[in-house]
Amino acid sequence: MKIYSYRVLFLIGVLIATGCSASSSTSNGGDAYSSTIQPIFDAKCTACHGGPKTEAGLNLTSWSNLIKGSNAGEAVIAFSSAHSLLVKMGTKLQPAAHPSSQSASVLSESELATITAWIDNGAKGPEGVAPFSGNREFLYVTNQGGASINVIDVETKVVARLVDLTKLGFAAGAAPHHVAVEKDGSFWYATLISAGVILKFNRNNEIVGRASFEVPGLLSMDPTSGKLFVGRSMGAVNPPKRIGMIDRNSMAIEELEVFFGRPHALAASMNGKYVYASSLEENKAIAIDIENEESTFKNLEGPMHSIMDMRVSPDGKTLIAGGQLTRTLFFFDATNQADLPLENAMPVNGPPWDPIFSRDGSKVYYADKVAQTISIVDVKSKTIEAVIEGYGLAQPHGLAVSKDGKTLFVTGNNLNAAYESRYNFGEGSRTPGTVSVIDLASKKVIKVIEVGLYPSGIAGIPNWN
């Protein structure tokens, strides 16, 4: 039995025994926080976590300060006490419960029960509203190894919500992989590889639609036609030679023939007329006229490139593609939508994983999983202008840029255990996935957010003009 198993079991017993009173005391709006939660922090926590030099940057003198989290990340995740650091520090931290100072005392079982019930009820503040409610800018991160999806608040750079797919009826091995978001943030979509489904969520992270598709992988949203395109998972051995075209309103799906094996990378044109796809096992790409469903093939010369991902620039004039095996970044002329003339095959310093454009289209960012770096390419000169290193870039995978174009967010698979968690919560807790936050002005990693196991896809407000 683990060191704190007895403590967790006792806490569960307290919650079961006092569930009604604890729930009622934390469900009456803002008064509950002021009358029950803040007094606990004042008595047990603010001596260290309060004032101008608060420990680890976590200030517990008010709800608004608590919700900002610490220098590392969030302290609470509304509606999810089991994943909230505040609760885990009091129930799972090894070898001893926080705090370690001899002059301080740990939270009692009844205090933990009260805090746990408050978090599960939404961690509501003085106004009786859950944190990060309303129309905010969010990023969605799929934890492929943990059957969950983190929702990150872009402004505060903390995890605002956790979508636990097992609580929505999916298996622990559902393998959520990729994400796409509507321009106004009203809906977002996620592929679940093993479950064979694309889910549609609303802003409140409720499932409002779904489409079935064998081993779905990457998503690409059409800016004008209301279509959402889906390719096959990289891990699929012999998937159908078709991509999916989904009506985003009805979630009805149609499969389009591509005629080559393992169609993985795909990208929608900016004018709603074409969708492009390429193969992992052949040097072939296809341009499909959506209205007429007429196809034009594009053959790439040279050894096997294994195109991993494709993106269209915000102005719709350029298509980029990353060749993993040959370490090549391809630039195609997307103004000729059917033929896609190759403009440049640029050798780069590593396998260009998930290349994306900057908001203004002047730069391309891509991850190098081998060197564990992020490279910035100048589109005009076709040269690498910077290579970013930093702790937390542990097998970097997916990339997303904030709406203002100032911040780059990068998921880190961390399957190689290059990053070790700040805290020990028992077996398997020391190698979480990461989201590295990069300030593009200084080109430095300014924060590392710990998320679930094997984070892969990440997406926010799309890069459309």
C-alpha cells in the first residue's frame, strides 16, 4: 500500500459521510468561499503563500489570486479536485504531506473534504461564478495516453478545465489525438483514435455531436464551407485509403477517396474550394476539388519523405509540408490550387514535426523531437532564424500560437522522461506531459505547464485572416 493510501481512503470516507453538508456549504454562491474556504487558507496557508514574496508565486490571500495559480501552473481545476494540485499536495505528496515546515501544519481531513467539495462544485468565487467562465481564449490539449483533454486559459497560462473522457463513457484507451477550434471559440472538435470517433464540444465542454471514422488522426477546418476534414492516425497500419469530410453543423460524414496508403497529413484551402492530403508511405499528395470532388495528384521526387503535416498560410498563397525522413520543409504555391507547384524544398536541422505559420504568415515554427528544440523559419528568405531550447521541451509535438501572435505553446510527449515533475505523487507521477510556453519576443521558454500523459494535439483560435 502506498504511503498515503490510508489518507486518501479516509478522505473519501469523510466525503461520503459528510457529502450533503459539505455540498450544501459550498453551493450557495459567493458566501461559501468567504465563509468556508478563505478562512482555511488564512489559518493554514497564507503565512507562506501571501504577501509580496509568496512562496512559488502562489498567493492564497484571495480567490482571484488563487485562480491565477503559481509560477508553475494552476492550483485548482474547477470541477476536478482529483487533478487539482491543492488537493494532491494534501493527499498524495510523498514522502510527507505539504507543508514540510516544522512551524506549519497540514490541512486536516475535514478541511480537505471541504476544499475538495468546493472544487468539485466549480471552485466558485465571491460572485458565485466558476473561474474562467464566459468568452475567454482557450487552448485545447489532448492527453493521448490519459484519455483526457486539458483546457488552458491563454491569458493566465494555467489549466482551466479538464475533460475526463472516461466520465463521458469512453475507455481509458480512447487515445484523444488532435483538436480544431471554431474561430469564435463556440465549438471545438477532437479525434479519439481508438474509439474511432470525432467529438464536437461546446464552449462548456459538453459533447453536442459526434461522427464515426476508423482510426481518425489529424483535423483541418475549412474557413468558409463549414466543413471539417479528418485524416487517419499515424499509428494505423493499413487504414482505408480515404479521408473524412464532416459537416460541422450536423456532424454528418462523407469519405473521400485519395487512392494512396496511410493518408495522414491534410490541410484545407482558405477559400473553401480544396482540401489537400498526403501519404506517410508514398511520396504522393492529392488536391481535391470539394465541390466537384475532382482530384489532382502531386508526386514528390527523391527518397521517401513521409509527410507528417501540412498547413496553408493565412493569406492562402503557400502550403507547407514537413518531410520527416528527409528532414525537409516543402513550400508549395497554393495560388495554383490544383497543381501545387513546388517552390522550395528546404533542408532543415531535424524532422520538422507539425509545422505551423505565425499569425502574420511571415514565420514558420516547427518542433524537432530528436533535438528537443523549436525552430523558427523566415518564410521570405527560407532560412532558420532561431532555434529555441528549454527545459520542458520534452519530445515537442504540437504547436499553437496565441491570438495576439506573441506566445507559442508546445506540447511535450515526454515519453522519454526528459522532464521530471516538480512533485512526487506516487508511481507514474514523475513524468507528466508538458506544455511549454514560449515568449516569441525573447524566444525563451517562460513557463512549463504540467498536463496529462502523452499530450499530442493542441489548438486554439485558428490562424485565419
